[in-house]
Amino acid sequence: MDENKSDLSSFSRGASAGGPPPVGIQTTPRQIIFNDIGMHIDQNGVWHYRGSPINRLELVKLFATVLRRDDDGAHWLVTPVEIAPVSVEDAPFTIVAMTHEGEGHNQVIRLRTNIDVAVTADADHPLCLRESASTGELTPYLTLDGGLQAKLNRPTYYDVVALGVEESLEQAHIFGIWSGGVFHPLGDASDNEHEAKAGN
């Protein structure tokens, strides 16, 4: 693999073209759509190419800049000349650390991904619990730009939960956190599930 190239030519070599286009992502006649180039992201957010993990962070960061999620939830690498599907077991990124400042409604929580991208939990980047595609359990996720998802690892989720409060919403007591001027619900306040099931 030529890790110095910003396009997909080194990784799509030998793959068959003519695959179905992504749903809801505009394409051009110039772009070649591949069926499969062997790109895969496992449940821990580790990228693999044809069965081998990609160990160079710089290369993963490069791929992340062209990663897109279509309207059907499928993931694609999209460049001006090539489009290739990416198999994702769960979420393409993992949240590995957090910082916070302020308190109450003025609290701001910043979460850092495994590729060193910091994101503030706010209205555009909500934090929530949903069923994990890989385990079926309720798992914490942060929504990133473009609808991409990052799964919180267990230590980071426990750090987030430590900042949680109970709020009354529509006559229900909800547990969650304040960040970016928004309350992010993490479950019923009477349910201990948010404490028992976190990320990996």
C-alpha cells in the first residue's frame, strides 16, 4: 500500500467497479463506484484493509476525511474520482477521553475520538444511548458531522455519567447530562441501565 497518496487508487487496485451508488450522496459520471475494496472497521473502531489492521494513525486520519454515511446508514470513502464501500461493524470512531468546564446548564463537555478529533456535545452533536449493532446492548454514542457516529469507550462513559443529573421532562424523570446548552438524555432516572452498560 502506498500510504503517501490521498486518493484510493492504491487501495482499490484489483477491485471490481460498477457497484451500486450510495443512497442520498450525489455522484458524478467521473467517479468510479467500487463493489468492495476490502476496507473494514471493527466494533472497536480499528480500521482494517484486506484483513490487516491499519496501524498508521496518519493514514486512518486521511481516510476519515473522506468517510461519508449515506441515507441508508452505509459508509463510503468518497473522493472526486472514486467511491468505495466501507464495512462498519458498529461505529467508525471511538470516544477515548473527555474534558469539561462549567456546571449545570452552562456545562460544556468535549469528547475526543481515537483519531484525535475533539467534538463538543451540543445540539448538532448529541450524545445518546442506542442499541449497539455489534452487541445488541444499549451503548453510548456521539453524533459527529455528516451523521457519522462515535462510540464511547467504558472509562469515558463513566466519566460522563459522573456529570449526570436528573431532569423532569414531560412528566418523566430523565437522567442525562447538560452540554452546549442542551440536555442529552441517557435513560430513565429510575433505571440503572446507564450505569451498568457502557461502551467497550
